[in-house]
Amino acid sequence: MARAHWVAVVEPGRFATAELERFVRESYALVRARLTKKAQAALGPLP
């Protein structure tokens, strides 16, 4: 899904767990922000 600006982590061992978690949370927030308010509400609060 690189064309949708998603990138795969080929070597996750090169990153600290906290850093990978931050990447996932930021990615989730970016995608969620583009949803309608109704869809965002259906997802509930940010994890």
C-alpha cells in the first residue's frame, strides 16, 4: 500500500518497541482524522 503512503517495516528489530508503537499510533491517528465525524464516533475514543 505504498501508493496510499503506507510503508512496511522490513526489519522491526532496528527500532525500539516504544518507537514502533508511536509509529502505529501516529498512522492510526492520521487515517482516523480523514474519516467522517460519524465514523470516528463509531470507533470510540482513541486508544
